Amino acid sequence: MDTAKIRKFDITATFACLGTLSFWAVGPIFIKYLTGYVDSWTQNLLRYSVACLFWLPFLLFAIKRKRIETKVWRKAILPAAANIVMQSLWAGGFYYIGPAFMVLLTKSSIIWVAGFSFVLFADERTLVRSKRFWLGLALSAIGVVGVMYYKEDFAATKTITGIIIALACAFTWAIYTVSAKIAFKDTDSRSGFSVISIYTVAGLCVFALLFGSVEECVTMGAWQWACVVISGVTAIALGHVLYYAAIKRIGATIPALVILVQPFIVLAISNIIFGESLNAIQLLFGVVLLTGSALALWAQQHLRQNGPK
């Protein structure tokens, strides 16, 4: 065995993965809680503004020290545009369906990420010959359909609306992920996300003024404002940066596999706080969905190292 190929255990990347998982598990809980106090447009603006302010000092310092290239502002336009749409759909979905159900459906983004990767990245096209990869995508698709179909109130208008929003969110998340991968391949994750957050806040501000009721935020109490700040710092500011930091250190596969645990953690917390539950059949198909996603990610990593199987 070639010891040069054995990667040393990266404790920094490990903590980055676990930190991302923790922050992204509590994020949906905060969003669902705040649905009772402000509309989705206003909530989005408030939470992302907190994230933007959190990283703004770092961005200003980087600009002063000339550690950030001016082309980053241009590169961030497409990922930011996708992020604005994705964040709007992400927050909006929790006003119609439960946190765990929403998070589980958005894991279907693996299907779209694969599709975009085939088109944009030549080295990804060899996956077409991987039976393991196609099995993973098939299981993911079956899992998504099963989780939706066996929901007890599947035919309810509110549920259908939430499902459509969740699947659209998964699609735009894939656009955001792939575009950010291209744009910030050689850029510090904090710098890249700082610029994206500025653009995103500007876009969300327009949406909030057009479609939201921003004045509602003045009626929120201290705890609701604390939830805005905590979720903005953890789920957005720190979560995104830690995720991309982990990707840069150990590649995309392991962080993505770790994040697949997120729906079950969200379900456990949501069950206690909101009484949300998934029936046994939904849980089974949820496992099928996540297993398929994990298999597709594993096949992707395996194929890069050993060639098609």
C-alpha cells in the first residue's frame, strides 16, 4: 500500500464538519419558530443581515490588507443571485411544512448537483459509467417520492405548496453549490462568503420591501431577536464558512456525507419542540433517500481514485 496516498486525520476539517452539522441542524428549528412572529421575507432579511455584519469586519480588514482580489466581487454575482432565490425558498418552505420534512426533501439536491456537474465538469462525466452512482441517484429519487407520497396530509394545499417550495429550493441549492465551487475555487471561504452575504442582503432587502412586512419586526420580543441573531451567526455566518473550509481541506465528499445526518437530528429536535413526526413508511423512504445520496457521493469519490466500476 502506498502510504503517500493515506491522508492524515485532519482534526480541523473534522471539527468544521461537525460544527456545520450542528449549526445547520438548529437553523431550521429557529426558522420554524420565527414563522409565528414575522413573514419569511422579513425573517430572511434580518437573519442574513446579522450574518453579513458578522463577517463584515473580516472583509474590511482583508480589503485594507489587499488580501482579497477585486475580481471576487464579479465572481460572486452568480452564486449570490442563486443564493438569494435559494434562501427565499428555504425560509418560505417552513411556513407550510415541518422542519424535518423540509430538510429531508431538500436533500434531493444531490440529483441536480450531479446533473450540473455532468454538464460543467469534464472530470465528473466519467460517472456516467458508474453503476454505483446511478443506483445512488435512483434510490434518492425513489426516497423523495416515497417521503412525499406517504405523508398523511399529502393532498392538502398547504403541504403541496411546501413540497413544491422544498424541491425548488433543492434545485437552486444545486445551482448555488456548483456556481460557488467554480467561482471560489482559489479564494478564501470567508472572503467569498462575505461578498456573497453583502449581495444577498441587498437582494433580500428588495424582496422584503416588495413582498414582506418589515414593520412587523418591531413587535418582536427580546427572545425572538435573540433567535434572529443566534441563527444568523450560527446557521448562516459560521455554518457556510465551516462547510466550505472543510471542503477545501478534505474535499467535498466527506463533508457532504456528514451533512446527510442533518434530517434525523432536525427531526429529533422538531419532535420535542413542535411535535413533528414522520410515519414509519416515510422514515423508511427517508433512509432510502439518504442512503442513495451517500452511495452517489461515495461512487463519485471512488471513481476519481480508481476509475469506473
